[in-house]
Amino acid sequence: MPSFDNGAVQIAYLDEGEGDPILLVHGFASTKNVNWVYPTWVSELRKNGRRVIALDNRGHGESAKLYDPAEYSIPIMASDVVALMDHLSIPRADIMGYSLGARMTAWLGLTKPERLRSAILGGIGMAMVDGGGPGENVAAALEAPSLEEVSDPVARTFRAFADQTRSDRRALAACLRGSRGLMRRDEVTGLGAWARRSHSRRRSAGHSQPRSHACGRRQGLQDGRGGFPLTPRLMAPPRRRPRRSVTLQSARQRSRSIPAARRSGRAGPR
């Protein structure tokens, strides 16, 4: 898996396909594989003519593990995304983030709008303003000696997921404590204004909005509370008709509809 260094921090990433670039930023305690590869986001986007880039956020997956919460502020984590774009010589890209990744993407829209062609935020909504992600109970659960010692249901879910993905739980606890910064309401309003200006510039220049025919219901993008509506939404792919399986019963039903003469072979030319 390729990687690069943003200062002293090594960041792992994938870069697949050709076409307009879209950069995917995963959520807390996840990885580029869990969030984007295994649910087929990467393959679907590639099929639809996109160059797909995804990174493991610092403290996650195959990227460097850090244990100081100060190393995980949203501006610092978002800087890894910009550094990856610089490393790949990508001046602008569509960026899609989920949960923690959406907060990082929103920060880029606020501070580095020239690097975003569009922003897609999933699983976050007004939590950017009203909530800073999982609480201290989850951090304590990640640091507990075993899952059996965690009683809080939400904390147990995060701990079990971290164990399942063999994550560095100390690094995740530090990330959780360091990435709780919130946006102000006026900053979120500014994001909406940026999105409208970006949309207007593209229309006046005669460009169509970028589309990604990936399943928009995955990872909570359309769960009712996620998906802050900035700009081109992901569109669900055309539904494929399921293959019809021939069962013994259906074969018998079709057989009854065939004249007896044809079944016995006494019919004339077919």
C-alpha cells in the first residue's frame, strides 16, 4: 500500500482508476478499506469513470499511530488530506467524507475552498455544531483492559468494532479526545454560501455537475440525519433486475401451459 509523509506522520492511501478525482475520507475508528473498499464505493466509482483516492486517517488503519490528543485536531487531520492532494499533484477534487471525515471535509470547505470542486458530507448533519462525536465514555472503553469491563452500550459498540478491526485503541482514544472541535453556526452558513457560489460558477462556465453513480444509502448518507446538503449528491446506480432462478415448481407451472401434444413430441414443426 503506498504512503507518504506529512511532516513526521506517515499516511497510507490508495489511488485507483482514471478520470476526475474524488477523494474519500473515512470516519472515526474506521479505515479506508472498511469505509470505502469493502462496501464497493471504490469499485463503483471506478466503474463510472472516476479516479478514486482514499487515505487512512492518522491513528487509523495503516497510517502512523500517535498518542497525543493535540495531534488530532480537525485542522491538523484535514491538513493530511491537503498534503495527500499535493503529493499526488491534484489541485482540486471532489471530496466525500463520512462522520469524522465529513467534519474534516467541512473544515477544508471553510478554509481551503479552492481545493474542493465539491463537498459531500455524510453521517454528520448538525453534529458539526451541536456535538463533537463520541464522548469520554467511548475513550475510556477503548482504554479498558477488555470488552467485558465495558458496560455502556454505545461504548461497547465502539470497543467491539475497534477489536474487530484490530485497531490501535490507544491511538483511537487520543484521536477521539483531540478531534472534538465544533464549527460555529455562522461557519456552517458560510459553507452553504460557498457551495452555492461554486455551483453557480460551474453552471455559468457550462460545466455539468459531477456525478458519482454509487449507492447513496450506504454508510448512512441518506439516513435522515446525515448528509449535510452542500452539493452534488451521490446518485444511486440503475437497479439491476435480479436473475430469475428456475425452481422445480416454476418449471412445472410452465410445463402445464405447454400443449400436451408438444410435450409428447407429436406436434408439427415448431
